[in-house]
Amino acid sequence: MKILLRIVSMLVIIWLGLLFTGYGVLTGSHKNVAGIGLQCQYLTARGMIKAQYLHSDSGIIGVAECPILRKTSEVVDDNE
């Protein structure tokens, strides 16, 4: 029971951190448009978002792979 409580409380802390910072965690990605584009899916505290990137294997033009964390435009406490 203690382990379950610790796991749940850790998940709540992580969710609150994602909510107040506005970051999302990478959940999946796939290439599109004949391998030129890269579509990344991120899990945020408010739901799933998708981001499109220009893709190249070398990373010189565009990105080689999706970033693990991504800042979203919607933040709960933005002070603006």
C-alpha cells in the first residue's frame, strides 16, 4: 500500500510540474512527407499536442529526432 501511495504521489508531482512549467514529454513520433517532415506527439498536463519539424538524418537542416521535452505555448501561471 505504501508503494502505491508513493507512486501516485510521484505522478501527481510530475503532472503539477508539467502543468505549471508548460512542458510536454515525448510520447511518439513518425516521419511524414516522404521522410522530409517529422511529426512528434507530446503529453502535457492539458492533453496531447503535435509538433511538426523539418527532418534530416544529419540534423544540419532541421532535426534528426524529436526533442524529449518541448515547451508549449499554454502555461497556467505565465504572469502576463
